[in-house]
Amino acid sequence: MHPIFIFVFSILALGLSLFLYIYWYVEVSVRLQAVIHRFDLDPDQFFDLQTWVVIVVLSLLVGIILTGIFIIFVYNVKTFQLFRLQHNFINSFTHELKTPVTSLQLYLETFKKYELPRDRQLKYLDYMLADVGRLSANINRILNLSRLEGRIYEGDFASLDLVQVVEEFCQKNRQLFREGMIRIHNPANHSFFYQVNLPLFEMLLANLLTNAIKYNDSETPEVDITFAVHKNSMQLSFADNGIGFEKREAKKIFKKFYQIERPDRPSGEGSGLGLYMVGHIARIHKWEIRAESKGAGRGAKFTIFLPLQPETA
């Protein structure tokens, strides 16, 4: 229900309560007095009944009014929170775009003004390619978000072995995670076949793994990917040794634009979209995803819960 409709409904309920109060006080009292005089009845019984009826009805109307006001208040609070998150996102995303652009401009001006030796040229070119990669990643993140929310998916769902998909993804994208160590564990040595949209699942893997490497203060970032069977579910977990988060933030981090506030981290770092897209992709596949951490600086673990398939071998 739209909050404006709720507000109008609350005002009408308030007006109706005032009207009914006046109507009952004037009209009903006159009629009851006429009946009492006509049949020579005890007036205390009727006026007590009338009083209770008025109290009950007015209490219901006041309850409706208070409920409407409370809903409007909650809506305003959530609107303010969303505005704050969007404001943080705009600042963060502007920072994410401006930094590589400024860096590229500096390197290009250097190339224009000076004759550089080949080794330095190659060094600067590597920096420029890294900045272009950052720009491309940010642009793709926005495009992917629009496709997800617009339900425009590339590719169909197909039955794939998740173990093989994860292994091939890590192998093909080794350059993205060269600063860290990724280990894949499959203790039961099973194959887990599920209906998967491959581009979306690879997007999920990319966001989880890049976050684990990026938000990490360890000398060597580590991620352990584990396939495990528990009762009637298969659990695919991603455990890292990164910066972690407080327990109260476990559910918030999947919200759109949400960023964990840390005094020792730059305020403009990240966009608050990566984990939102991860949660969205999990819901598209009808999976459940949970996040847990023992606290700041103690790593994080993201677990995807999938129903156990009978063909698991």
C-alpha cells in the first residue's frame, strides 16, 4: 500500500471518529431518552451500554489512526536510510570512477611530455591497463545490476557440475586473484549437478572471490571453497581471512548500496553492489545464502545452501 494512501486513510479515520462521536452524542442520546421515557426503563443501563459502544468503536478508530501513523513513520525512516545509502553509493562510485581516470590522465601526460625508456613505458602501461580494468569492472557492475533487476539474463539454465564450474572459473581467471591463494575442497569427491545460469553463477563467483581478496589486510589473502553435504542440503562455502564484520551486519551486507563502515577503511572504497548482486543471483536460482563472521579482522564465511540432488555421485 502506498504511504500516501495510508496517510489519507488515517486522516479519514480521524475525521470519521469525530463525526461519529458528535452523531452518537446528539442522535443516539435523544432516541435512547425517548425510549426510556416511553417504556419507563432504568436509564443507567442504557447509558452505560451506549458509553461502552462509543469507547470500543472510538478505540478501534484510534488504533487505526495510530497504526497508520506508525506505518508512515517506518516508511519515512526506511526512505531516509535508502537516501543515505544512495548518497554513499554515489560518493563511492564517483570515487571509483574518478581515481582511475585521474591516474590515466597523469600517465598519458607523462608519455606526452617525456621520452621514457622502454622498461618504464611498460611499467606505466601495466598501471594504465589496471586502471582501465577498474573502470571496465565498475561499468560492468552497473550493467549487470540493471540486467539482474530487469530480469534480462544471458544464457539459459543448464545442468552443470558446480565443482567443475568453480575449478574452471578459478583457472581461467587466475590473473584476477594472483595476489591471493584460492583452495578448493571436495572431501567426498562428489559431482554436484544443478540447474545453473552459467553467466550469473560466474558473476556470483567473481564478486565473492574479488571481495575476499580486495577486503583483506593479510600478507597473503586466502579463500577456501568447500563443497560439503549436510543432511538434505549441499553447502558451498567461501571462507576467507579478510577484514570480516560484526555479527549484527550479517544480514545487512546483502542490501543494495550497503557498505560496512570501518574507521580504518577509506569511506569511498567499494560500491555496495557486489554482495547485493550475489544475494540476487542466489534468489534467482532459488538458493539460500548466509554470511557469518566472528568479528572485525577475523575473516568472513559465505555459505550457499542448495537442496541435495538425487543424482549426486
